Amino acid sequence: MSGIRRALLLSLLLPALLLGACARAPDPPEHVTHEERALAKANAAWANLYTERADETFSPRNVRRFAPYRVTLNNGVWTVRTTADAGVHGRAPTAVIIADNGTTYVASIER
């Protein structure tokens, strides 16, 4: 094979090879089976939301202010809610985690 043909073939194949090497399979769904993991996913989601949007509701300080949290499982859905004293006011972070696949939704409740 001549040098020009080899270079042409390499220039056509290289992008496809690089794309294949860089692409990775999506993470498999996570089955959340323990309340500790549900609470960890809620904390991670709150921290991520605070990093992305700088929403003070999900700041580490506000999350700590509304601690401790109760984690309950009902019909395959974990719910993470504050159990802070009724005298603590403001927007309390909450989370819902689907047990079958680990999908996490966050919200806040005005107290």
C-alpha cells in the first residue's frame, strides 16, 4: 500500500476509532435498597444543585440546619424529609428517590 493510501485510510479511520474509544456505556440503573444510600443520594443531589444554581436552599449550611432527616420507603419510593424542630423556619430541602433505578428528584418545602 502506498504512503498516500495509508495516510488517507488512517485519516478516515482515526476519527471513528477515537469516537469509539471515548464513548462509554451509560451507567446501569442503581437499585437503592438501604436508607443510608437513599440519604447519600439526596445529599449528592442537593450538593449538585447548589453547585449548578447556587440556590441557598441546597447549600451545605442550609442542609445541616434542617438535619436530621427521616428516610422512608413506601411503594418503591424513598422520601427524604427533615425532622428538624418546628421552630426552624425557611426552605427545607427534600428528595424523592425511585428505589428501582435510583432516579433522584429534589424539591424544597417552606416551613
